[in-house]
Amino acid sequence: MLQLNVKNETSRLRAVVLGSALNNGPTPTADEAYDPKSLEHILAGTYPIEVDMVNEMEAFNKVFQKYNVKVFRPEMIENYNQIFTRDIGFVIDDVFIKANILPDRNRELDAINYVIDQINPSKVVRPPEDVHIEGGDVMLWNDYIFIGTYKGSDYKDYITARTNMQGVQYIKDLFANKIVKEFDLVKSKLEARDNALHLDCCFQPVGTNKGIIYKSGFREEADYVYLVKLFGKENLFHITRDEMYNMNSNVFSIAPDVIVSEKNFTRLNNWLREQGFTVEEIPYAEIAKQEGLLRCSTLPLIRD
């Protein structure tokens, strides 16, 4: 049996589900795009090709091997994008929560059933149908659970609005002992530079008391101020609109002092090293074209 344990974003990782780019399928049509960034690259003819994405994910896998992390991969579905495992489920404490994702992505969850079958069934839950919540919007920080959402009355019109307030309430009910704080995110169907698809597109804790943040990703300044007060301004690395677009906040921690980052994130990686982090740089710029990066491609199961 897998003894699940995830209480924050940065404790030493022991087991993870890493997505797969194998048999990724043809480039989607504009009508099939889930987000504005993919759409941009589909229209420009620069959408990533499978061989490049497979190579990038293999570089990520090699870092996990270097740190002796147990890596599970989804079973392969023919001609299907299975890169972003963060969307399909997530672990809080010792509970695996299956996400109610966009309906046509349900098969991605089936592809990791062999992993879920190794978990105590009483620790696996699936929210009711009206509850929308995706792993990219759920950020753990010990006693706190931060959740990205969209409070606009036009929620249902936005394919980029992935977690609703019922999702926030569901987590509050399930983890009554935690401080659950939701953040209203800026959404755009058309301009990727103004679309915080998930909370991890504009914020992520690193180490034990630091974080990466994009101020304009929050619809309410009060939500941004909340994080500044909690972490301290001197502990937050503020990214620019272009850095947000390139997914600088979507790095991934293997340990409190070890962070996997994209090799082109020069300003961020320099700051991280100045703070004493070991930065494992890998190429991930092709996968980033689908509005997802390192955190999006992982589903942590066990951290110390």
C-alpha cells in the first residue's frame, strides 16, 4: 500500500506521478484548444512536437532518479495528451482527491488507476459533480490550503475557469482543521499574458518561508496583500507579466533546498541560488507552450 503524505509544496519528495508525452496525438485544432496559450501556438504553427516534449519530460525524470524519487507514469492512451497529471488529482495529507476535470479528460484519471489501487480506498475521495477543482489551483502550506478560483458570474463561460467556489467549500468541509484561503484569479480566454489558468501560474511557495508571486494574477489586491503579509515582502520573488506568461512560478520542489526549474528562467534561477537553493535546470520551453510547466506535470504522492 502507498502511505500518502503531502502537507506542503517543498518537503523531501519520495513518490510522484510524472505525466507522459508519449503518443501525444496530432496538433489540436484551434477549436480544441483548452487555453489561450495553446491556441496562440496552434495558430502560429509553433505548437510543440512530440519528440521534443518526450525529451523534456525525460530530463525531468532523470532529476527524479538522481534524488531517488519513486516515479509512476500513466498508462499510455493512444493519441492523447497525458502530460499534465496535476489536473487530474491531488493529495492533501493522506487523502487522494480525484478532480472533476473537463469531461473529455476523464480518461487521464483511468490511466493512473493502477496507482490509485495501491491506496487505502477509504483515503480516496471524489467530489460531487457540481464541485470543480483541479490540482493546479490547490497549494499546500502546512496548516494552510491556498486555492485558486474564479468568482465572476460568468464562470461557466470560461474554459479557463477551472475551480469553482463549491470546490473551495468542499475542501473546507473535508479539512476543517486547516486554514483554507481562496484567491480570485484573473482569467482570459484570448490573451495568455492575462490568464492565470491555475493558482500555480501566479504563486508558489519555495523553501520553508519564501515564494514566487505575480501581483497582477489576482483579481483582488487584498488577496495579493494577504500573501505578502503571510510570507513577508522580502521573501517573495515578484515576476513580470512576461515571466508569468513563460510560467516562472511553475517550478517544482524536490526538497526544501532543491528546486527543478526551466533553464531559461535566468532572473529567477539566479535569485533562487542567491537564497541558497540548489537549482536543477532542465529544458521545458516546448511543454510550456501548452500553458503548463513543471508543477503541472507532477502529482506528488509522498513527501517526508
